[in-house]
Amino acid sequence: MIKKRGSVVQRRLIPSYIFLIIISFISVFPLYWMVTAATNSSVDVARGKIVFGTKLMENMRNLLAGQDLWGAMKNSFIFATVQTLVALFVCSLAGFGFELYHDKNKDRLFSLLLMAMMVPGVATMIPLFKMMSRMGFLNTVMGFMLPAISTPFLIMMFRQNSRNFPVDIMEAARIDGLSEFGIYWKMFFPVMKATFAAAAVITFMNAWNAYLWPRVVLTDKKAQTMPILIANLSAGYVVDYGMLMLGVLFCSIPTMIIFFILQKQFAEGITGSVK
């Protein structure tokens, strides 16, 4: 009787499994097509060839001959890493202070920060460019990261997750003589590691994939990032799709590595888990 019930349950799950397999295939196919296209010629890609070819090394030679691939990878990695570290420190401190040190004025200031999320980034592009130019930050890490080191979204994320932080241990730490920054560094940071991991993934991906602001502030070709390099590959009259997809593949690898390494912590941080 138990075996019959088990077989009936399994049969009912067959449509769900088929649906999940189809959705998984649809989700993975663009990545598969990107990888196969990087190994084919431009003509084969335009024809819709979806099997692996033999033009990988040729596409690689053309890419290295026409663009400073390793320089762009280096710039993107440095810019994204520095922005991620600074943004995590600034936004986590802000979220920590907003939630654990309540004050009416702070709540009003936080409301203003949330209102800032409704202002489109394009509206502030010209004033920001003028500021960076006057301060001499064009084509520098500072010019790239300053507008994004403190974002309302990350501050709100840290504040929301800080609500699960045990306040009692803060009182015990103060009695033991620990400073407020010591509480943040020695107690808040270890407990909120999942939130830091989720914020790191979001910030790194946004910084790595940023295009519009780097396009404006990084005017020197030596300071170009990977999204700018990809845009340059598709800006000519004749586009080499095999070389273009190889560049896209190189641009995608770092973010995929970061996400796969921190995917568990990312899921925990998004749901507000505290350890």
C-alpha cells in the first residue's frame, strides 16, 4: 500500500520535474550560447551555430590585437574591489548607526535617503562630472567609486538586517569597556557576516558591470573597464561576433566566480539571517 502511494506521488511530480527542467534549460542556454559563440567565427555565430567550433584561438588573437584586454580586466578588478570594500564599510556603519542608535532626527535623515532612491542617476551625471573634474579625479579610482560608496539601498539593507542583532550584548560590551567602534568591529561585523557577503556580491556586480558612469568619468583609454571594452568591440561598422562573445565571456567570468563562492551567504544575507 505504501509503495502504491509512493508511486502515485512520484507520478504527480513528473509534470513539475518536466517544467523545472525546461525552465533550467531556458536559463542556462544563453550562457551555453555565449561559450560556444566564443569558439566560432563571426559568420557561424550570425548563422546561429550553437555547437563548439575551432576559432577560439583566432578570436583570442584578434581580441588581444585590437584591445587592451588584460589592462581592462585589471582596471575593472581594482575599481570594483576598492568600491566594494569602501562601500561595505561606509554603508554598514550607517546602517548600524541608524538602527541601533535611534533618534528622531536620524529617522528623518533616513527618510531623505530613501527619497534619494527615486532620483534617477542620469539627473546627477553632469554635476558629478563637474565635481570630479574640479577635484582632479577623472580617470582615477576615486572618480569611479565616490558616487557609489554610499547607496541608500545598501544602507537600508544593513539597517533592516541589524534589527536581528542582539542588543543585549552591546550593553554587556559597554560594561566591559568596549568602545562603540569596537562593538561594531568585534561584535557587529562577525555576527552580520551573511549580510556583508550579500552586500559584497551586489556591490561587486554593480561596480563590475557599470557602464554609463565609467564611460563619462574614465576618458583615458588606459583607464577603460571591461564594459567599455565590450562596447568598443561592437562600435565598428563590421562586428566580429566571435571576438565580441569572447570578450563578453571574459567579462562574465569574475562575477560568476564571486557569486558561486558566496551564493550560500548571499541567500542568507538577503533573507536577513544572522549568525
